[in-house]
Amino acid sequence: MKDKIIIKSSDMFLNLGFKSVTMDDIANEMGISKKTIYQHFKNKTKLVEATVMRVFERISYGIDCICESDKNPIEEIYEIKKFVLIHLKDEKSSPQYQLQKYYPKIYSTLKRMQFDKMIGCVTQNLERGVAKNLYRSSIDIDFIARLYFNSMVSLKDQDVFPLENFSMSMLMNNYIEYHLRGICSSEGLKTLKQLNTNLK
């Protein structure tokens, strides 16, 4: 039952937002009593924490699988973006923004975990891209990896990018192209152009 509660809560939180969904909403949606939820989770904060960790673990595993498939590094970035958007429901409710506002301790823990995960993944992608002559050999890999992480986090800042004006899909597509055009070699730009043609 605990796993079922986490799965249903994850879905509702991502679709409707952490603040909007109440324990009553979850109980009603599942056809169980609120008391049943409280048998497994002391309070809503504990439930939010469990769902956040589950989503993070699922996305991390999926990213690992994509990275292990040894795709072209440019293609890999787009595959990861597509996978993340599917699992975050295109962030229609901007769950990470709500998490930061209403559950700052959980957000802080998640951000550290995301940083460690993304730095490792992006660094590996950059190293492979340079080795395959798709990225310029002169790029500062550590700097670019940190900048990439920080920029991806900033895309979720609703003060800068209000959700009603910017979809997460559009923001990520635009930023990824911006990122790649800044680091690609002439060979990489040909690959990027071809990939963008295929995606249209």
C-alpha cells in the first residue's frame, strides 16, 4: 500500500503541484481513508519527500540507461531531455518551483542530488563529444558542466520564465540548442543541423 500511495501521490503532485494537492485529495483519488495514508506517512512533508526521492531515482535510472546506450553525444542530450519531460509531465504545474517555495529543505536536498547527478552526466557527455570531434577541444569542461546545471535550474524560475508564457519543452529546446551551438565544432554543427532537420 505504501508504494501505491507514493505512485499515486507522485502523479498528482507532478500534474497539480505540491501545494495544491491535499492528503484528502490523495485519499479520495485512491478510494482509501486519510488514516491509511497516515499509517505510512507521519505528515504531508514526509509523503512529499518520499515522492520526490522516487521521481529522482526513476529519472536517474532512465538517464543512466540512455548514457549507457552509447549514442552520439549530441543525440544523447536530446534523448535525455525528451525522457525528463515525459516523466515530469512537461512541468505544467512547475512542481520544482512549488517544492522550493513550500518545502525548502526537501528542495535543497534534491538540488544537491541533482547537481551531483547532472555534473557527472554532463561532464561525461562533454568529454565524449570532444573525443569524437563533435565539441571544440578548447572548451573548459568543468565550467561548461556547471553552467549547464545552473542554466537548467534557472529555466524553472517562474519570476524569469512565467509558466503562462514559456512551456518547459520550449525553454529546454531553446536552451539545449543555445548550449550546443556554443560548444560544437564545425563537425558537431553539421550533426546538430541534421538532427534538428530529423526532429522537425
